[in-house]
Amino acid sequence: MHLSETQNIASLKKFILMAGYENKIGIKSWAEEDRPREKLAGQGRRALTDAELIAILIGSGSRDETAVELSKRILHHYDNDLNKLGKASINELSNFKGIGEAKAISIIAALEIGRRRNDFETKAPDIISSSKDAYNLMRRHLVDLNHEEFWIILTGRSQKVLAKELISKGGLSNTVIDPKVIFGVALQHQASNIILIHNHPSGSLKPSQNDIVLTKQLVSAGNILDIKILDHLIISDQGYFSFADEGLF
């Protein structure tokens, strides 16, 4: 092949690529009623798709795709599930081309505000009279986590909440629990009762053998100190499991 033919082919490829890019319509070229910001202002927030709402958060896309297309790609990666997207870390979101740290933080912050609004609508109880009360009090702290945490709720004899304390953080499947720390905190607050709570990032609500053994050990220790273990809750995005409700004490 002659050099001139090679140059012509290269020029043709370049022209095709440039034509493709120039024919790509950016959001600013859309009809005004189709642009996410203008659509929200004119038609209301409920008229927008999830991708369009996220596009408003990130503001702009890249040379290769609009903010809406980028948002659709991100949502597709998370199976179009906002709950899954809500668990994404800054580093994870920053792996998407067109998403830097600032845009990743904007997405995470917006989803966290939505989660807190949902939690606010369910008022946390001052008195624990059921496993549901304990769940409503602790849910906001334990859903959407990619690691395991162990908390306790401390109550007085009237079941009034005295405090809620984070005891330990762990990895994906477990966290190390020191009974001395649990009862030390309970004694500091002069608590009469303890409710144990931890999450399962896997989503499973089934207690592990370790969960069962630990609960029995803490119940026995509590009996010696005259501090009663009222319940042990396992929380996940699917809901909660109560040892007391299931008769495991």
C-alpha cells in the first residue's frame, strides 16, 4: 500500500470519529423541556427519572457521553437499585469515567440525605417496649454499611433509653466483641438492661453459630452482674431478626 493511501485511510477514520463526536447532542442542545434542570423546574421533581436526578447532581458528563448517559451507566452497574448505589464508596464511584471525587461525594451526600429523611419520618422511641422499637432506634446507624458493627442500647428499669453505644467495627463478615467493654459501658451508665445489636452486610438475617454462642455468654455474664440482656437484634437492608422474638434466649 502506498503512503498516500495509508494517509487517506487515516484521514477518513479521523473524519468518521470527529463526525460521530460532533453529531453527539449534548444536554445543552436538547429541547428545554427535556433538560433535567429545566424539566424539574417546569414539570416538578416527580417527572424526572433516577438517571436525570443523578445527572443534576453530577452537573456534567464527559466528551463521550452526557451527564444523563453517564448516570444511566452508573445505575445500570448497580442494577438500577438506588439502595445498592447508596452503599458505594467514593473510590468505587470515582472508577467511572467522568466521575471524580467531587461528583462521587455529591451522589453519596444526596442519597444519605434521602435515607435520613426516611429515618426521620419514623420517630425513634424513648422507651423500648418491643424489638420493633429497638430496630427503629438503630436502623439508621446500621443499614447501607459494607462492614459489620456491634452496638448496644442501654435502658433503665422502666425501659427508658439511657444511651446507645458503638462497641466495635469489623470487616464484611464479623467484628470482635469484648464482653468487658460491653458491661463496662453498662456500669458507667448505671443501666439495668442491655439490648445487643449488630448488622449483617451480606443481607442475611440468619444468626451465625458465633452470634448464638456470644449471646448466651453475654446473658450468663449479665445474670452475674444483675444486668439483663433483653434482646439481640441482627439488622440488614432486608429488616431485622430478634433473638427474643424467636425464643432463642
